Amino acid sequence: MAYSSTNDFISGEEKITISVISNDDYSCPDESNLVWCDEFNYNGLPDDNKWNIETGTGEWGWGNNELQFYTNRAENLEVSNGTLKIIAKKEEYGGMQYTSGRIMTHNKLDFKYGRVEIRAKLPSTQGSWPALWLLGSSYQTNTWPLCGEIDLMEQFADKSYVQTTLHWQNTNGSRAQYGQQKTISDPASFHIYTLDWQPGIIRSFLDGNQIFVMSTNNSMPFDENFFIILNFALGGNGGAGPVAANFAQDVLEIDYVRVYAN
């Protein structure tokens, strides 16, 4: 309950979602239905009010025999000049030959349905594997692919296209996936990748042009909470191909991440 400036009594309840902003210099833009964002208008590591930094090599190279060690260092995760840079480097670290960065919103932003918009510039080096994606929040108890995965954008060995893919588990226990591609002429320039996630249907877009559409149903995990992951992998058996012999460093650069209610 509350009182107005004229001391009129106000009563009622309303559920709202807000973005926790720790500095007025990088608040979210004033846009209709925007419920969460990171504009990266600060300096240092990613805001720990919004992101968790994952480190290490995961199990079996994050399940794909990837070649990088993810660190929590500024050398691999740098927010500066209005963007997040996820930097992959050739260097010996933690028993691996490469380092990179991976961040996620689990337990800080877990949500169901809405529109996710990410403006990003992709790396271009052979063997680079950037991904902007969502994982089912129940992944610790409903192990993948039962928890579900929504890959808004992945870039593989062929840098001429990007791909959106959904992963889930069929009722008979078999793994299922479906993906669609979109040609991109200049992936190393900034583009807007958008996920439109609604009950019964998921779409994705590249600069407003549809990449992907798929109908979903209640036998799939896409009516549950998911969270956002941003990462830059190298090599492995997931389609990135071998890392270039002369690889030294490359960058996945992200201007903003915004989440809107439907």
C-alpha cells in the first residue's frame, strides 16, 4: 500500500521485473517491455550482479573436446569503450594451449519466453566457435539434452553463415535437434541477433531477417526457464574445425544484451 502526493490511499499488487543497475552511467535504455539488459557501458570484468564467469575446461572440453581454458582474467573478459570483448588467445594455461571466456546469467536471470536481442561482432579466424545461446535452468538435475538448449547464434568452420539450433530429448529418450542457417556476408561487422520465444513457437532473426522458425509442444522443455550464455570456444568436434596454425588472438565483441517481455 502507499499514498500519493495528495495523500490519496493507493492499494493493489503488481508483479514487475527490474534490471539491477549498480551505476547510473550504464542503465538500460528506456524502451517498452525491456526487463533486463547489459549495455557494457562500464570498465573491467562483466558486472557480477548480472553474470557468472565460468572457468576451466568443463567435462570432456565442455562436452565437445574444445581446446580452450576459460578464465576469469581481464585478458580474456574485458568490458571497455561500451562493449564486452571475449578474447581467445594462444597461450599455455591450465594444461591447455588456448584461453578464452564464458559467462552466464544462471540464478541471476532465468526466464521463460520473451525476446532476446544481442548486438555482436564475430571472430573470423579458422577454428573459432562463438556462441550466443540459452540453456535450460534445470540442467543440473535434468542433464542435457533433457533440459533443452536454444542456440540463438553459432558460427562454425564456414564463416559465410550463422545458425540457430534447438536441442532437446524425445519422449523415448533419444536426442533431437533442429537447426537452420542464414548467409552472412560480413560477420566481423556488428549485427543484431534476435530470439523471439513464445509458447508453441521459437523464431530467430539476423538484422530483422528470419533465420529460424520451429513449432514446439509440451513434450519439449521450451516452456521452462532458461538462462543466457555467451562464450568463445576453439576447435573441438562441434563443427569449428581445426584451429589455424598461426592463430594468436581473436575476439567476440558484444555491444549489448537486452531481454524484452512478450
